Amino acid sequence: MKLPITTAIIRGIFLVSLVSGCASLDQQPIEFRTSSDIVFKLNSRQYDTVDIQHFETQLWRDSVLVVSVMSMETNAAFSTAVEEVRQGFKEAQKSFGDVIELNVGKGI
């Protein structure tokens, strides 16, 4: 059975787009490196927009904030930056939404 010419053209365009990389099937994770030598990888399927600001990088998917990575100076009221981050984490848990602790390994 012979395909109509329009169906053949549409299939041809689809195959060309697959071969040319327009419709990539291989999703490699993107590696982010912070100024404090922290490295994390995210699959690009997890977000569609990266918003880079001076002290913050935000990753968005469908107009919803997925990840926010911030850098900041340590407040003089805290003896270490880790102590300040832990206090901020406790405060964030009191807010709305899901707040999870990342498992980034020992010493980080």
C-alpha cells in the first residue's frame, strides 16, 4: 500500500529532525558548580528555564520554581555559615511547601 504524499513528507520531516538533533533523545545531566566548590547535576527534563541572578540561581519548570541555589555572606550573629544555614532551613520548614534537605555528602 502506497502512502499519501503528505504522510510521507511528514514522516520524512520527523525523521530528519530526529537525526539532526532537533528532537534529542539523549538527555545528559547538566552540571552546576557554585563559587564555594559545590557541584550538583540535574537532568534538563527537571526544568525548562534557568534564571541567573547575582546571589541566586533559580530553575523553573512550567512557570513553577523547582530549585533555588543561593550564595550569601555569613551573618555576624552566627559563628559559622553552616549554623546560619541550619537556622534558615528550620525557618523554611515552618513555611508553606515542601522543604527537603539535600544529601550532598560528608563535609559539605
